[in-house]
Amino acid sequence: MRQVILDTETTGIDPKQGHRIIEIGCVEMIDRKLTNNHFHVYINPDREVEEEAFQVHGIGNDFLADKPRFNEVAQAFYEFIKGAELIIHNAPFDVGFIDHEFALLGGQEKVADICSVFDTLTFARKKHPGQKNNLDALCKRYGIDNSHRELHGALLDSEILADVYLLMTGGQTSLGLDESEGDHSSNVTTGGDIKKLSLDQRPELLIINASNEELALHNERLDMIEKSAGAALWRQLDT
């Protein structure tokens, strides 16, 4: 499954008032693994950035003056997100701006026509009702270090949101156990029959060592845990 974690920065909060996108940041994930493939661009909006917006992201008019217009990057952006599930925090905001930019090009196509969308803010509110669910609050809740996030930035926020999404929707998954939804009893041997046998009657335990591929996947998982939550217990035990 291909997913694209996406964030934008804008000149203001409402495209109906003529505000435009000034930055798009996307990171790609396939089968819940980041691929290091990303899309990132700054955009000249042909209008002033509001002071309130500048205080949030720090992207000013002089910086944007020599950047490409949206029509120059639209096709590359379209191809990057086409067919993917978009992961967005407060999706109506970003999708509204993207649809507005597509409309200004004279097209009728909208994000919903080319992608599905998963709103992590909506999901977080259902999972953590009555709590703060902005990106900073979720980072604190899931132990993700975002101390380098002094200002909002589309690519940085997408990378942080990828970590939040993975932990919020799955956390640490099974390390080699056969898991399925609901009752796991059919996948687990309880050992009830063995307890009835004497020690010399019990079968010898079969030890199956992990393959190199399984060890590599295990280490990938530990790397992800340490990136978001600090030293992994498995590695502390190994040492």
C-alpha cells in the first residue's frame, strides 16, 4: 500500500480570501515503511504572506520571490500523489488549498478524484477524546522528539507526522508471532497437555533461530522505536 504523508504552508488561513500555498512537503511510505522518497518545493504565491502566517512558519516574501509558481510544479506534484492514500493532519485545511490551486489552473479535478485521504487529527480526536491533539501534543504523547521543530515547515512536519501516524495506528507490532484481529487463542499453544506429563516425558523444545532477513526486519523495527522513543529494551538486553 502506497501512502504519502503531506503538509503545506500557506500565506494565510483561507483560500477563499485569495491565500495561496507557499510550501509543499511530502514523504512516501510503502507498506508502512518510509522509502526516503519525498517531494518538497517552495512556491511563489504572487501575493504577500500575512504576518500571522509568517510568525508560524517563518517563510517570507523575499525568500519566495524567485521560487516557481504552482503551475510550474503542479504536474510533478500531481504525479507524486496520484493513487496514494494521503496522510494529513487536519486534512480539510490542506486539501482545501490544494483543490483551490488546481482550480486556479482551470482544471475540475480535486484531491478526492485522485487520492484517498486519512485525517490524523480526526483519528486522534477519536482515540484521545478531550485531549490536545495538535502535532506537538501527539509528539509528547508518543515520545517523539520534535525539539528541532522551532517553526512549522511542510517537509519537517510531514516527517514528524509519519512517526506519529505509525505509532498512533499500530505502535510496536508483533516480533514474529502470528497475529490477527480479535481472539489470538487459535494461534497460541497453551501447553495445557504438556503440564500433565512428567519431565522425562515432555518433548524436547524445538529452538528455531531467526533468519538473516528476520533479524534485519527486527533491527529496522528497533531503529524506528529508538528514533521515536529512545533506547530499545531489546538492545539493552543484548548488551
